[in-house]
Amino acid sequence: MLKLKHLLVSTCAGALLAISSAQLVAQETVTVLHNQQDQFIRDTWDEIRRDFEAQNPNIKVQLDFMDDDAMKARLPTLLQSNAKPHLYWSFGGGDFRVRAESGLLADITDKADGLRAKIGEGAMSAFEVNGRLYGAPYRLAQVGFWYNKSLFEQAGVRSEDIETWDDFLDVVTTLKNAGITPIAAGGAERWPLHFYWTYLAMRIGGQELFDSILADEARFDNEYYIRAGQELQRLADLEPFQAGYRGTVYNEAAGVFGNERAAIHLMGEWDIGVQTSESESGEGVSGDNLGYFNFPMVEGGLGDPSATLGGVDGWAFTSGNGTDAAVSWLEFFLAPEQQRKLAAAGIIIPVANGAAEAVEDPHMQQIAENIANSSWHQVFWDQALGADVGGVINDISAELFAGEITPEQAVRRVQQAWDFR
Amino acid sequence: MKSVDIALDAQRSGRFTALKAWLYRHNTGGRLSTLLLFIPPALMVFTLLVILPIAESGVYSFYRWNGFIALSESGRWVGWQNYQFILQDPVFHRAVWNTTKIVLISLLIQLPLAMMLALSIASKSSINSLFRLVYFLPFILADVVAGLIWRFIYDGNFGLVAAITQMFGLDPFYPLADRAWAFNAILVVVVWKYFGYHMMIYIAGLQSVPNDLVEAARLDGASRLQIIFRIKLPLIMPAIKLSVFFSVIGALQFFEMAMPLVTAGGPSGSAHTIVTYLYEFGIVRSRIGFGSAVAVVLFLACAVFAFFYQRFVMARSSS
């Protein structure tokens, strides 16, 4: 009872204090919504928030968090309500474009000089729709092959020998013959499988193919995309995945890799953390034992082998909320100093100019270099195409792996969905 | 006063007395006032929350629409294309077949099983109460929880299935990852989850069967089977018809339990039901028009079934 009284008194006092201070300074609140689950990252953000508020006493920043599924489910209605945040976490890509074109986002093109001065043009363009800016990038991600060095050694293969897709298939065969499950895959969720099909299409068809598909100048049913399906099925024929992969969700697959029950995992760099936390030992495939190699080139393919598939994610301004306060918070949050701090903590691959040098973790460093050296950074294809067609791409990647569909049927199904979007 | 006015006046007052008489006849006990006072709010709520949404989804089903902003601004009229696509989609066919499978399993396995158990534990005794509780337990669990529990049971590496395959030295088996097995695995859970519910309906029915009838039949030399088939079952027919109705409607709505068991309809969508299909392709992929078309098909199926069942099966029992 005493505690309750105490609580009541302090709450009242706190409320009074808040009211009086609000009257003293006209405070503006910027609300921010993200799906970040990691407490360490949240704490780091909170430090940045405190620094910002210390420098801008008339702006208050409120960081709200939801888990990923809840946020996905609530966002469509939230964005149309008055309770919407000023800023929310978003990928660049199909959904972002639809929301911008639907007037759900705020156009901040005229206030963006400060942001543009700090962030590279390439990453910034992911948040532009029809030449107008509706948000800003926060970090980069890239998908590539993570592998277990000791399992590779055990089978007598080396990642350095993998230059082409054929080499990769040879390594898979050798691993399999050595009694090691070559690859972990979260087949139940399907998007992990679409990385294979998309990367193959990137290596075979090249940037021009992807750009002209997005511009409606090319179709999915072309020889490059069909060949990508054929190459995918060559891999599928080797039965490279852990048993029952079609019922495995991504986190479980990361666990398979983290528990050293499979040698390779094609995934973004966030997998370093996830495979660690999902492993039984809590260590995962760590330190020197974790290796990385790029998706190999495909012989006869038109694509530049340095091209990367990955993500640019960041912040979107909700309509009516592209306020000066919100922009200045984002300018502060995305400034090279903060990005360097986050990069040094191994949290992100930064987008701010000059911040990439601060990345200390060697794996993250490698990814940052890959993206910096890549001639073309393709945003996750299923995101770029939007939830609808992206979903079809994911479904069909899974069906290609299961051999339930021919490469020709596959591209026709995707084209059908694309035509009807 | 002119004579015309007098005539009009008389007509008016005549009308008034007629109205009074009509009111007197129809408003006995305030029936009409009650209707006029109480029907409009109920009707309004019903129209706003039931009729209107149904009608709206009928309209949406003819559009390609992502649901973000007003239909008039971002919707595109596509005519019957949504319906065409649904009817041609092999995944939808699979979803319909799966839903039918739930009905068949309910009728052929679940309800007979429930009936057998009900017959054996209907009489009142403390041990029977215990069994009733045990059989009813699965039904108490939330559907999502049941789904999650069975996901662990079906795990081919660590679950019960893994324990069994290891015991017999078989290769690991992953029911939920197998195109042919994923939905059958769900059917097992359906039977496990709902047989207790139907059993309870039957027990309630069986307890209302008068004992003297059973005793009289026994005195006349009827065998146990004869008592069941000639006396008990005919007397609880209304309960049976009700439980059949519930299981068919339940199958048409089957959703929550499948969600945690299989992701996005399982391997190649082989474990979709009509409602999970609607959710995946209508809501997750923000295709409100397409989802509405599925909803309309589902609504028609439900309405047609409910209508015919009420008219031809339930009605006969009341007469």
C-alpha cells in the first residue's frame, strides 16, 4: 500500500512537472516507430536520442518499438490514423513506392539538403519516388554465402576455389559426399529461397534486365530468367538442404547453421547475430570459423559478378509529419558521427559518408567493402516488386527447388502476376 | 363553411378514426411501439456492421485494389478477372479440397468417435466425469496454442515424431515439410482438438433420453446395439444434426490452428484451407480486391450450405 501511495504521489508530481515544463518551453515531440528487438541496439539508439535532446531542448524524441509481425499487420491502418508516428522503419521498394504514391508519406524533398550532404546518393535514391524524397536510409545489407570453415576443411574444399556456379555445385557435391549437409535453408518462409533464383538471374541477365523489367520494357519470360531457373534446378538436383527444409522457418535454419549441422547459409549479414543467438551453445559459428564468399559468377552470364543483392532500409516520413523537428532529428541520427558510433559497435553497415571506415567487425567490414565496390546494388527483389508479385517470386522459387514446376512455367506465372499487378 | 369543406373534414376525421382503429388493433400491448422503438437501432447496427461490409466486399471483388487509399483513387476495375483467377488457381482448388477433407474427416471419423465415447461415458459417475474432463481438455486450449504445441510434436528433429522414428531406427520424417503429409498432419490435430466438443453435445443429448424408455426396451429383450440404434440415436437426432452443422461451418472457417502449424500454406500451398488462402493472398499480399473475391465465394458456400441444411435437415427434426 505504501508503495502504491508512493507511486501515486510521484506520478502526480511527475505529471505536474511535465505540464509546467511544457508550458515553459513549447516542446515538440517526434515519434519514431521501429521493429528493432535487440536491447543493445535500442540502448545505443537511446543514447543518441539523449544527446539530441540535450542539444535541442525544444524537441522531444519518442522511440517506440513493435515486433516485426505486429508492425506489418498494424501499419496499413496506423498510417491512415491520427496515431501514426512521424517516422517509421521501412525498406525502399514496392510497398514504400505504393505508400508514397498513395499520399500516405510526407514529401521532404525541399528540406533534404542537410540529409543529402551527409548520405551517399545511391542509398538516398532508394527513398525517392518519381524524383521526390519521402524518407532517408539508415543502413545497408547484403546477401552472400556464409560458411563454416571447419566443415569446409573436413570435406577438403576451399571457398577460394569457388569462382563460378559450376565450382559452387562441385563444392556442394563434395560436402554431400563427405556426409555433411551442404546448405541450410528456411524453405517454409520461401524468401530465403528466392535469393538463389534472384542472384542467378542477376548473374545471368545483368542489371539491364532488372531495370527494364521494372520499367515494363522487358518481361520475366526471357531466356535469362529461364536459364536462372535451370541453374537453380541443377542445385536442387543435388538435394543440398537439410532434411525437411520446406517446414523450416528462417530462424530455425539459422539455428541449423549455427549448430554446425550445415556448412553454408545464403543470407544477409544480420545472420551473423541470428545464427549465434539461435544456436544451442549460444556461440554459433563464431570468429575465425565463420567465412564468407560472394555469390559466384555464372559462365556465359551478362551480369557483373561484383553486383550485390541486399537491402537499403531506413525511415519514412508519414504524411503531414515531414516537420522540421522530424527532419532535424533524422539529420542528427544519420549524421556520420552517429553512424560511425553504430558501425563501430557492429550494429550497422552505415550509409553516411565516410562512416564505413568505422566498421570494426571483419565480416561486417567485408560486406561494407562488397557494397562499396559493387557496380549495382539490387534491393531485395521480393521487396522491390512489392508484397504481391514479390510473394509470387518467393512461392515459385520454392516450387522450382521442389521440382514441381519447370523454369518455363515459373517465368510465365511470375509474368502473369506482374501483368495483373 | 362550404359543403365541400365539410365533406373534406368528415373524410379527414374518418381517416383519423380509421387510423385509431388500426392502431388499436395492431398496437395491442404496445407491440407496434415496441417494434418502432427497438427495431431501428438493431437494424442500423446490423446493417452497418454486417450487411454493408458484405456488400462492400462484393464491390471490391471486381477491383484490383491494394487497400491503402480510397477505392475511387487507386482501384482498377477488372471485371470478373479476380474470380477467373481464383477458379483457375490450382492452389485454390487444393484449398477447397482440403476444406472438404476436414468435413469428410469430421463426418467419418470425428463424429463417430465422439459418439462412441459419449455412449460409453454418458451415465453419471465420478470416473465418467474425469474422462469427460480429459476428453474435453483439448477443446479448452486456444486454437493457436494447440497449433504451436503440435508444431513441436511434428518436429522431425526434436519432437515426438523424431522420438518415434528414432525408436524404430527410421529416417527422420518431417510431416509438415512434406507436400503429401502436411495437411493430413493438420487433420489429426483437428480430430484431436474438436472430438471432445462434439462428445459433450452428444452427452447432453444422451442424458435427456428418458430412462424408462431404455428400461422398457430392455424388458422387451432389446440388445445393447438395438437400444443404441433404435432408441438413443433417434432421440438425440437433433443434437447430431447440430453437431454436423457445427463441424461443416467450422471446416469452412478453419484458420487459426493452421497458421502456427504451417507457414503460408505449407509446402507449395498444399496445406491451405479456404480462409488461410484468403488471408495469404488477400491480406498479406495486400490484394484487397482478390481477397474480397475469395470471401464472396466463401460466403456463398456458407450461405448455400446453411440455407439447405436449415431447410431440409434441421427443419424436418422440428416437425
